[in-house]
Amino acid sequence: EVASGTPAVVFSGFGTIDLVSELADKSDHEDIWGTGVSQALTCFKDKSQFAKCLEFIRSVEEQDAALSEIEISFGATPLGLDRNQKLVLRIFARPYQGANIRVERLGGGLSSAQTFRVAVQDGHGATTSYAAAKVGPICDVKREVSRYERYVSPIVPVGGFAPVSRFVRAGAAGLGGLFYALAKEYDSTLADVLRTKPDAAAEVVDKVRGLEEHWQSGAHVKKLCVSALRRTFIDDATMGKVAANLGFDWEAVEKTEVRVKWCTQHRDLHGLNVLLKNQSEPLLIDFGEVEEAPASLDPLILSLSLLFHPECKA
């Protein structure tokens, strides 16, 4: 429960323990060390296999040492990555002959997960992989994969979203990583363009609207109370804390029935989740919140992020 991606070996001096043997038999298999080889997350050794148990522990030490040799560089601005966040990045980089990982924070949302742009380099300094990385609790990363497979890859046109290149589900305690393949040219965000070339931003936003056309074309109309609509974003307990600041009869408003156009939305479409090539061609990333919602939601979030997202205020 605390660290679901941690491999474990159970060593018993009492012979076969049925429960532990059953757990080992049903254990998930993952590429724990980034070697391309899957192994059980839980294995069982009894007293007759003491030498094999020691051999297993030595192999863990060797694999951990190999990962530790992969350097992480981040320029002049320290990122404050902890050991497990670094492990996720190193496990991703290893199959690409990674000797160094160049990491740049992308900003991202306000959740516990963090988003980075990464470039993996081999021992000769050649770049072997570019990616946008989402690093966070394994349960959140799994949820994002599920939403990506349901709402994004079958519907959004190719070229409008970054395809998933790797999913790290084990090896870094409770953290995992989702890595979206990028081309080198996607080196800016919509927030950058809004800040530096605001006259060009409207054209980019039009193109983002085009990327979501497949979602919008499948919209249907729902009739529901304003209170039900509000609960999809703000629960009753949170609403109770802020209601006194509204300055109008919000309870009367919440009883009103409205007809709402409903379709798939990104639900976290701030300026940092739109990457740009040549500061003009958009690409959507970060699909952890994607699901059906009011069809007006993404335009509203994109607009309001300029006021409320700490990375977009500039």
C-alpha cells in the first residue's frame, strides 16, 4: 500500500508458507530496473535456497548501482528531485543507453505529480530520446494511462497529442512515471507565446480548438441542476468554505436546471500543457484529468489559467 512498486523477497526458515507462495505466484511482473526484462515484484525463498537468496540481494545491489551511475543534469536551476523521482527518470533512460538525463521542469498542474521535459544522452553525448515526463504516485499514473487509452489515442488525430513511449510502474517505491514521446522541436509552450508573442497566440488557440474538434463533434446535451454541475468540480464541503464570499443567493442558483453540452474535455488545459513546435504548432500533453465534462470547460480553464495558475501569471 505504501510503496507498491517495490520488489520484495520473502525468506523463510520454516519451509513453504502457503500464503506467501500464493502471493509470489500471483505477483505482478515488471521491468524493475529498466533492462527490458520483467521479473516478479514478490518472490519467495525457503531455507534450502539461502545461497539463491543472497544471490538475489547481490543482483539488486548491482542493478541499483548501475542506475545510480546515470547522471541527471538540470542547468542552473536546481529541481529538488528526491531519490525516487530520480529513480523513475533513470529507469526510463536506461533502455536508451542513458548516461545522462537533461531535465527541465515543464510546470504542469497543481497535483502531487510533476511534469518535466527530458532528453536522454548516451555515453558519447548523443541524444537517444526526447520525452515529456509525468512523475507521481503510481495510482495516479495508472489512472492517466487508462484515460489516455480511453479518451485520447483512439479519437484525437495523430499529431495532436504526444504518444506514450514508456510507463514506469515499478522500481521507485510508490512513484511511477508516464513518458510521452516528443520531437526536439517542441521546445516552447502556449504560456511562452502568450508572454513573448501575444499577437500570435490567437492562431495557436484556434489550432488547439481544432485538435479538440473530435471531442466536440461527439457532444450530447444533458439536463441537470447547477448543483450537480458544480459538484463535478467542487465538492459540498469545499463549497461550504467559500460560499460566504460569493455575494449572491448561490443556493437559489444551484436549484436551477440547465441544459449543458457534454463531451470529452482535457480538464487541465492551462498554457503549460500545450507544447509548441516553431511557436505555432500545438501538441497536447498531461491527460490525468481527461473525462467527459461541459463542452465549454477547456476554453474556460485556458482563459482563467492566466489569472490563477502560478506558472502562467507572467
